[in-house]
Amino acid sequence: MNQLMLFYGPEVNPEIYAICKADMLMKGDNSNNIKGPTSTLSNDELPEDKFDYMISNPPYGRRWESDKEIVIKEKKIKV
């Protein structure tokens, strides 16, 4: 059974974001599905979308001070 796979996601690193957008364009995929360069922790650009699968890559080596306040605030709201 063939299933259609569409790729969506954010990228915080400007260089990787540009490479991903270019790759999507070259393959004929919708490059508008790639959001960024911004942090998904502090700026969810796909808040209403629902997905069947998710792959996450923790931001190793990246400081998260710019996201810390927003993450703590969101945690307090949802508890």
C-alpha cells in the first residue's frame, strides 16, 4: 500500500533551514511546509496542524535561554 508522505517542520539554524528549503524545492515538495529559522519552543509555526508521526532532534550544543521564559510560562498555563 502506497502512502503519501508530506514533510513539515521547523528549523532553528539558518544554514540548515536554507538547505532544507532548497532540497524541498529540488524534489518538488512544498517548501512552505518548512518553517524558520526560528525555535519551535518559543514560536510554534504549526500550532493547528496534526501529524501521524513526529521525529525530533534535540538542539544539542544550542543554548536555550531565549526560549526559557516562554517554555516556563507555557508549562504554568497547562498545569
